[in-house]
Amino acid sequence: MNKFDRVISILILLQTKKIITASNIAERFEISLRTVYRDINTLKNSGIPIIGDPGIGYSIMEGYRLPPVMFNEGEALSLLTAEKFMANITDNETQQHYSAAMTKIKAVLRSSEKEALDILDDSIAITPYKFEEHKPYLQELFKSIAGRQLIQISYSKADGTASERTIEPIGCYHQANNWYLVAFCQLKNDYRTFKMNRIQKLISLDKTFSRSHINLQDYLENQTNSKQKESQVVEVLFDYSIVEHADRRKYYFGLIEEERQENAVRMKFWGSPIELMARWLIPFTNKVTILQPQALQDRIQELSKELYEHYHLSAVVNEK
């Protein structure tokens, strides 16, 4: 990126945040702090009312706005792609807001860029791998998070029972075609993750909360680290007759090593919980041998016993 484009990009970045540090700018544009200071001085000398100093951070004086900016073709095409994703992972209200924003963006594009967008609009499709009913709560939820408003929800738990909760929303994330809400639950006095499609009703209350909470990214990182600690190395011997079936999911379960032997393939995994591994391996019956850990062997034995008792009881009932 040349200096002119970089300086303009820094100006746009300064308008997106209340305050931003020199180190953040340096990291974003992969430049040195010394270069950041020079670019900031360039903007100041051109009349941009920038407030702040090195070591504190920079912001633009309230009331200043950059005139409309032209998007380049790459930026416009990226926004079009994002619009396709938005249509599949958000509620109708959020989709409508994004489409309205895209209409405004298209209005400032050059004719050649508009033509490229028209062609790609019919040439890009994002197909969800499964259908999910998107509850119309996202916009209301986003506003509550930004305004630190208390939320009251009616939540359907995994066992089907209903629960009424008053929560302090922290953030939400999208994973595996599902939206999740992370919040501090006043009922449990602890942090909880709620699956959005189980929320039957959501009401933003006219009350705010002042309690300081963990950052969403830190919370998700802590959850990931916690799950990794619960995981352990798993070694499995697969008979050659079913290796092709194991190959389809081996990376999903955290394959870290593979060795072909005379009549079998030894695979080593790490990162997947024992329960998940057991339920994946049990359909392979006697074509797999668990080398380690013992806990996985024990769990597969328990599941096998449950299967036997289930079908044995069914056979007895049918005979009667």
C-alpha cells in the first residue's frame, strides 16, 4: 500500500473508533510506530482535527466527518459476498438493514463496478448446510448489548423444559449455522451460553446494568482452553476394511498422527472429548481397537451395554 492510500485508510480508521492507539494502527497496516507518527502528522498538517498524543491514543474532533468515499472494486465485491452470507445467517430485519446499506454503497460506485456487481449478484450463492429458523431477535439483541440493557428471555432447555431468565448480555457469535448469546445470568449468578433458536421470547427491559464483564473474545478463548484441558490423546487401530469410512471424519476429530501397519491403520487424535469419540467409534464395532485411553474403552463398553439392553428388551416385548 502506498503512502497516500495508507494515510487515507488511517483517516477512515480513526473515524470508526472513539480512540485508537498508535500500536493498533501499526498492527493494522503492518508499519512501524515511527511511520504511524509521521502519517498522523501528515493528517494534522493537512487540516484534519486529530486529538491525542503518542502513548495515549488518537481520535478525531467531534463533528468532523470525511466526505463520501469511493469504494474500489475489491471492496465492493467483498461487500456483495458478505450480503450473500447475511441472507443465510441473520434475521429478516438485519438482512433488510444490510440490503439498504448495500443500496447506498452501490449508488456511489462507478458504472464499471456496478456492472461487475450485477454480473456477480447472480453468480454467487451461499447454500446453508441445514435449515434453521432464525428468530427475529438479532437487531433487538445487538441494541441491548450496545446499550448495556437487561434482557428477559423465555428459554427452552435441551430437555424441553422452559426457563425464565433475566440476563446481562455480553455478546453473540455464529457457529455451525447457529447463533449463540453469551450473557451473565442473574438466576445462576454466572456466565451462560444460550442457543438463539431455543429462545422463545426476548424482551429488552428499561433497565441498564453497570457490572463489568469479561470480554466476549476472552470468554470464548477461556471456553476453548477449558475444553482442550478436558481432552486427551486417543489412539485407535482401524481395520483396513473400514479405513475409508474413518477417513471421512478423521480430521474433524483432531487427527495428529497416522501410521499404516500390516492389516490396520493406527490413528492418533487430540482435542475431541471422550464422549464424542466414543459415539463416533461405536458403529465400527469390532473393526476398531482402542489403544488408549482406558476411559474411552470403558465408555464404549457402557454404550454397547446400553445398546444390547435396549434391543434385547425390544425383542422381549415383541415376543410377548
